[in-house]
Amino acid sequence: MSAALDAFLAARVYETGRALRRTSLRHTYLADEPLGVVMWRLGGERFRAAAIAWGSLGGPFRLAVAGEPRNRDLYFRALTPFAVDLCARVRRAATQKVARQNGRQQELIPVGALQIAVPNRATVGALGLLGRYLAYLSDRGGVAPDPALIEAGKHLRFYARHTRVAGQSLLVPLDRLISEHWATLLSPFEQANLAALDAQIEPPSAVHAFDASAAAEARTRVGPDPAEDIDRVTEALLAEFNAARGGRADPLAVEPLIGPLRGHYQRLVDPVWQLMNRVVAREQQLPAAPSVQRRFEADREAFGRHVDWVASGGRYRTTDTPRQAAMTLRRLEDAHARYEADRAVEDPACMIPYLLSGNAIRGVVASVNEIRVAARVNRVRRTLIALDTDEPVVLPAGKELWWTATAGDYPWDVQAVSPLGAGSRVTLMLRAAPTPARLPTVGERITLSTLHTGPDAYHLPLPPDPPWTHRPAAPPLSPEPIDAGDSEPPPDAVDGAAVADPGRYV
Amino acid sequence: MTAPDTVAPEAMFDQAVVSAAAEVEDTMRAELLSLIGREAAVVAAAPAGAGKSYFVSGTAGLLRREGLRVALVAPTNEQVRSLVARVKQLNPDLPVAFLHAQGRGLPPDIAALPGVSQPTAAEAQRNRDPLVIATVDKLADAFLRYGLGGFDVLVVDEAFQADAARYYAAANVAATHLLVGDTGQLDPFSPIDDAAYWRGGAEDPLQTAVGVLLRNHPSTAVHRIPITWRLAPAAVPIAKCFYPGHVFSAAVRPGVRRLTLVRPGPGSRSLAAVDRALDEAATQGWAHVTLPGTPVLTADPVTGEVIRDLVVRLLARGARARCEDRDPAENLRPTDIAVGVSHNDEKDLLRTLLGDAGLSGVTVDTANRLQGLTFEVMVAWHPLAGSPDIDAFHLDPGRLCVLLTRHRQACIVVGRDTDRALLEGIPPATPGYLGWDPDPVLDGWDAHEGVFRLLEPHVIPA
């Protein structure tokens, strides 16, 4: 990103009155019908979903409302249909596999993967917390939770953690999808509201993007956390529901009472669902960048590994080991660098920040000449090109740049830069023997940048046993089960006015 | 007070400071020798210019004389290359095996030193080379790929710059470790969006090598080196902004170092501001050149030109430096000068500007690449210069610390007169992490404010 480009685009959006595309290609894989998930929580209940809506986008959604999500029986019963359906969809997506050559080895990866779309990054976090809660449920009072809940928890936890991989498309928060592909007038905080983002892209006739998003933000709440006015309604309905059920949790007694709360959440989800459908349909129209399929293949590979692991009864640690963290960091850094490079190399609009910051140059090839230079032993063939740029170039000799057409191949080294009219003439030498595919032609307008898309570095696996430096001198105490204490009554509410403030000024 | 023209050698150094530092170093070496064969470590925390490389290189020689096999590592190629030179300087007879990645060999002058070899990892393992020097990554790769290990001591220089992930990969090469580093420098960094994901956890791969060691083994002794050999007394108050709680003093006495410039001649009016800045830096050790405040691009050409003018003029005015190593004074060479920046595009701009001025011998680099290096004069492009707002990257106290603690004679800071206003008001809210006390943004806020305050008497409007 570039502050200068952001400022320019914001000014243009303000001037034109509607959002502008900041890319010419779509850099995220979008399935035909991703699984949409919308979630609402109770205020202050970060681990509990008060309502979950799910279904294939383009179709209707199903809605699970627990009534009282703090009651374990009601909560699990409401979540079970969602969990069962999610598990079935995941397994179905992983059933059919295709062979892929990886070096000398052939491996099987799923043909597809279940893609989940959610309205915003906050929902990713909420699903991750829900997954963490469900994945580690233990028996209580001899009653085991439905296995589908635990399995769904593992899936949700996997999906949420996988969003750390730059360019992934297994779990797509639509606010990020829009922010990466559109320039709007919204601050990062305001971008969390998908309705506000969408309104800037397609404002009503004669309404400026700014006013359209302000109105949309007030009109459409996206969740998962309720605003105060929503929570007030929820609280009243919840109080009525709890009073009516009188502590009962059996389905026959509770189901007839849940209608008002269900209606409340239905009204909250309906506009969000329409919004998600509109956003996904619009972004599907944009042609996908060439590297999207490669990144989705990496997603499928991770998805297949996860499903196989869960199917074999595997469990995930709640926290990484030092080894896992170290290896994950390397993987994430590689993915980050590759995604940044892919976007800019494939999409001229994404190269603009690099051109502005001097990390890329663009110009017309004035000459292409083969020369011979002394290498270690022999003289070797090399090619010099002269590139005439429209803008003045500031690059030191020796800087290595990759031509976007061969960004996965050898770099070009800057030999000299001299003024030429309002721009510069840059002389570059290819650091490899010339071949037709490696050379531009005279008169061709080309871009070179510091970004390259060669294969990721191969990292050796770290030793499984941590060195003494990374092991605690004394082993830590075992943690208590994650749902320990769920059955205990909550502590009494504290009256703030009655508590002495030790830090107050006297 | 005018400094005397010549200074007697015994009067050059503050003997109390030198003795205190020597005592700490002797204690560390004795403790390290007592730990040999055990899974244990000694940690040395040092301010900028404390002579870490000397200590590390000298200790490597001592360990070898005790018949111990030693692996000596640092995070970057530049650092390990200079370690090879330093080890050979202090221990000319000691054979040194330098492991390096492809295309990252030693410069010819160091490679030609007697006893220096550059084996492959497999050769080093086969030969059981007794003193191997490599980057942390290269040693880890050699250990994982070829089983190079079985050392008695692993010595990690710049251990506050090495991250826990890299340390994990290399730590098994020896049981006993010596970690030496500068607490004020840049912390390990990752470009990924949520690099703080593991923060506070024991598994955090981006905590420092020292951090993970002390977290798991809190009884490990940490020794603070109380001296800076590089910085002159005038530089110490500002340097202390980056080392809260660490007591240290300059080794050299006031007046030992002296930077002299020829008076500006007729026709110098257009360079009056540049000359004033150079005079201030030469006499006071600091100058803070401030351009009129305006928001600018990162690689602002105007700031770049001012820095170029300062460097060109510094040499044009026949700068001569006298110090404990150069008496009488000698002419300043381009290689004695460095320009420190925060971004690669600033670096490219300045390398081009200085190259065009015939001064490609001046080092221009980003702060993270300048860590561990020393110059007579430093010109620092202030990280907040012309910035419209502040963020964690530009507030990082480690970045400013590196830029302001590389010099022996003088440092010229170049920014804009609105930079300090960025720190007025309430610091930004920052996330808290269980199990992790530091707050780089608030620490940076404090350090920047302290530096601006101490630079106030040295402000020269451009």
C-alpha cells in the first residue's frame, strides 16, 4: 500500500462520488456458491453464538437460535444442525481427490475445498473462538457432547487459523475482499461494516458515496457483536424467553417459546445475507488473476491435510509448540512475500505503489544488445537493454530488478542511470544467458520491479525435540478443561457504586 | 573550554569506567568456563558500542585456548564477516572456518588472512573445525542438513536481534551458550500482518533469542556491560534514552575526540545553514537540521538533497578527526561517514545522490543493516521526518537508537520542524499481551520525546 496512492484514490472517490476499483483483476478465488455464514453474539459473550445463519450463497439460509446460549443444553442443541451440516459439507468437498506431482513424490489433494464467506473479519475471529470452544469440549456429568460439535469446532478453528495465510481463499471475510479490491472513503474501522463498503460501490442514484455509506451503516448491522440498541431488544426478548421457560430446557417446552427471538435474528440476518450475495456476485464478475488457482491449490492441500487429520481422530494443540510456531512463521512469511509479488506482477494497478516508491520502473525498450562478460572462468553471454522511462529514475547501480514477464526467472542488474528528457535511460543487464523468452523486444513497454515470484525457499523441518533453551526449566502445570466451571452458577453482579476505588484521588 | 591539542594516553580513558567494564567481562568469562558441559548460558546486555565484538572475539580465543570447540554466530552476513576479521585481529594464530551461503563469501582481504578457510558445511563437519563462524541461519542449515554440531560453546553475537525461531534451529549445536547483544537495537521483525499472534506466549518465534532463553530459564545470569567505547561523553545522554535502567558511561574522556573543519570561505552564503549545522555537530557532537514542516513522500527528494549537501560540504571543509586512535588528527574519508535511513527507497535515493556527487564510498543503509557498525560521522534521516502521522514502525525506539548511536565524533539528524509535534498529545492506545511487558510504541514515544528534548539546543533550521 502507498499513502500517496491512497490519498489520490480517496480524492478521486470523493470527486466522483463512488468507490473506485484499485485492482484490475480479482486476487481471491471465489467459488460459484460458497457457504455463507453470519453470526450474532450476545454483548460480552465472546465464545457463544446467539444465532448462526448458514447456507450456500445464492440460496436461502438456515438459522440456528439457541434462545439462551448460556444454557449448555439449549446452546448445543441449537448448534448441532449447523455442526452436522458443516461437517458433511467439509467431508463431501474432500472426498474426490486428484494426484499431484511434488518433486519425485505423487500426492493426492482434494479436487475442491469448501469455501466459507463471512461478512467481515470480526466474524472470522468469532468463528475461531467458537471453534476453539467446541473443539475441546469434554464430557460433563457423563454426558458427551454430540461428536459433530467437536468436529465442527476443529473445522472452524482450522478455517480461522488458515486466514493468516496471505492470499488464502478458504475463509473469505468479504470486508477484506472489498477493501483489497476497491478504494473507498472509509477508514479501516469503518470498513468493518460491509453495508457501508457496499454502499460506496453502488450508491443510490444522486447520492454521494459518503452519504450512502453513512445511511447504510445506520440501516444495516452486520454483526457479530450487537450494537447497544440491538442488545437492548435482545435482552428484553431473552428475559421473556427465560421467564416463560422457567428453567426448562427440554425441546418440547422450549421450541414454542423461541419464536420472538428467532424472528429478531431473522430480521438481523436477512439484509446481511442479501448483502453478501450481492457482494460475492459482483466480485465474481471480475476476472481472476492467473495465480489465484495456484494459491487455491495450496488451500486445497491444507484443507485435505486438515480433513485427513480430523478423520483419523487427530486433535490440535490449543497453542503452538515453539517448533510449530517457528515453522508456521516461515511459511506465513513466504506466503506473504509471494502474494505481494503475485498481485503486483500480474496486475498493473497493484504495481502502482511500487512505481511510486521507486521499487519498480516502467519504460520503453530502446535497445537490446548481446554482449560477453567475464565470469569466473569463461566469458559468458549476457544481454544489455536500454530502457527509456517517462519519469526520472533513482536507482543505484547493482540494484536487481525482475521483469514482470519473467518474474520467476533471473533478475536484471541496473548498470547505469542517466537523464533523458524528463525521464531517464536505465541500462540493465540480464544475469543469465539470453533466451527469446527472457528478452523483451525493442519498442516494447515493460515494467521491472524488486518483486519476484520464483519458487518458495525450501526450509528443512526443525528438530522435533526443542533445544533446552526453548524448554521450560520446570514443566508447566496442566490446564483445567476449557469448559470447567460451566455448570457453576455465575457470580453475583457487582454494584460498581458500592465498591471502593483504591486508585481514586482523595 | 578549549580541548588541549594533545592528550596523554593515560588521560584519554576514564579508568574507573574501564575497570568496571573489565570486571564484568572477567566475571562473565569465568562463569562461562564454569558452565562448560552443562545446558546453561551467560547473557551479556550491552549498550551501543560497548565493545561486544571485541568481547566475543576475545572470548572465542580464550575458549579455543582452553581446547574447546566453538561456534560463533550472528544474524547477518555483514556481522559475521566483521567477526571473522575481529577474531583474526585478536587471535592471529587461530584457525577460523567461515561457513557461508552461495555468493556470500568473505571479502578477498579477509579471506586471504592466514588460517581463514571457507569450507562447505559437509567439510566443516568432516574436519571437525574447532572454530566455526557463520550466520545463525547458515549454522542451523548446516546442523539440520549435515549434522554439524558437537561444539562445546555456542556464542551468539547480536543476540537481541536474533529471533527465537532461528535460535531454535541452531541451539542444539552446543550445550553451553554465551549470548551477547545490544538491548537498544531493533527487535526481530516480520512483515506478516499479524506478527503479534504469538506475542506473550512461550512459543513466540519473534521474541529475541535472549527473551526465549530467559523466559524458560529465568535464573540465567544477565550481566550489564557498563561502558561504551564508541560513543563520546556528549553522545551518552541521548543514547541513554534507549537504555532505561542501564547504567553506562563513555570510556573516553571529554575532549579526547575532536572534529575540526576549515572555516567557510567567501561565497558560502548559500550554504550558511549547512555550515552552521556542521559547525554545531563538530563542536557539540550533535546537530538537528530541521526543514520547514510539510507532509512528504517517504523518499523526499528535498531531505535527500540536504543530506547530500551536508556530506559533500563536510568533506569539502576539510574535516579532520582526532581521537584516541588518531593523534594527530587525520582527514576524514568518505568511508568514515554513514547515512542512516528507515526505508529502502530513501537508501536508493541517497546512494544515487551521493554517487552522482562522487561519494559512493559513503555508507548509506537502513537502520537494520547498520546495526553493529561504527563510523566517525553519522547523518541520520529522522524516521518521523515529514510524516503526517505516526505508527509503530517509525516510532520503534530500536530504529532511532541504531541511527543515533553509530558515531564516534558527531551525528547530524535531519528532519522537519513539525516532527516533534507528532508526539504532542496523548500516545496512541496500544494492545496489551499477557506475559509480555514491553510496549514498543509507548517506549518509542518516550524515547523519541527524550531525544527531541535533548536535541533542542542543537536545532539548526535549514
